[in-house]
Amino acid sequence: MLAVARLCRGLAARGVAALRFDATGLGESPGDFAATGFESWVADALAAADGMTAAFRAPTAVAGLSLGGAAALAAAARLPSARGAAAVNAPALPSHLLSVLPGLDAVRRQGVAPVEVAGRRVRLGRGLLDELAASDPAAEFSRSGKSLLVLHAPADDLVPFSEGECLLKGHRGPKALRRLEGGDHLLTSRAVCEAASDALAGWAKSLA
């Protein structure tokens, strides 16, 4: 995803090491994305953390965009080295996406079907929908008491800004909210990615 690549480059330019990866079945990663679920996304994040630990050092934070932000919360809660998580345009509950994505009835009927997600066509499986309906990574992360940074675009038309506010309100530990003015859901604006990189880098350095 272009925004994630830009954010990682922005962090590196600001002196913060970052590792990005393609989840199972996406980008250059092998496997069938339609056979994955929310828990497998979290497992992918934890495996990436293991790889970063072996190659460089243990990560002190986990960040993600959209549903990746929800997965980042769960991964950070379970990762001993993580002192915080950053959720970018992420829903307070993953089940929010079940009410706004078109084509999910076909997934429920057929077991697997293509769905358009923020302008991208992907094949989703019914198991993922079931896991999204049952998952509450924000509550799991809140119990950890770790630091939370919420970055959210007020103009996000897929995950409303109110979702970011709910994430912040429900968290028990240290927390902060940054508005990504002028941004859309996938942060297609380079300038907005730069602003997000500034916020992420400052927050990450505060955790060191």
C-alpha cells in the first residue's frame, strides 16, 4: 500500500527504524488472502516483529492503517517489547467495516467472493467476517495499559472520525489524538503522509 510505504520512508528519514510487510496473500507474500482471518493478520504482525528482532532489534511500537490499525492494537498488546500502538484511520471495532463494505452478502452466501475495499478489489472469506464480528482488539490493548496514538482524517468517508474518538475514549493508558487534515481513508496525499510521519516519529521517539 502506497501510504504505508510513504509512512515507513518518512519514519526512516526522521531517524526511526520501521519494518513494513505484506500480509498473507497480499503484495509479494504467498498464500490465499481469502483464507485468512483477523487472527492470522495479528500472527503475521507478530512474525514480522520476530524477524525485526532477529535482524535488528525488538520493536517498541506497532502501527497500522485501517483494519491494519486494529490488528496493530492486538499485536502490540501481545508483544512484550511493544510500549505502544498507533492506529491510523482505524475503526474502534473491526465489525464497523461489516456495515459499510458492499458485497458482503455474497461472501456470506458463497463462502468466498470479491469485494471492493477502499477502491481495491480483494477476495474475502466468510471466516474473516466471523472474526471481525467477534474481535475487540481495542479492549485487549486497553487492558495492556500501553501508549496509544490515534491518527485520523476528519474527512475519512469509510471509517468516520468518530471511530478514532471512540478508540481514544475507551483507552485506559497514555493516549493522544492527531487530526490528519486534508487526508482520505488511504492517505493518498503525500503531504498528509508527511504530517502523519512527523506525528508518528515524535511519538515513537517518546517511547524509547
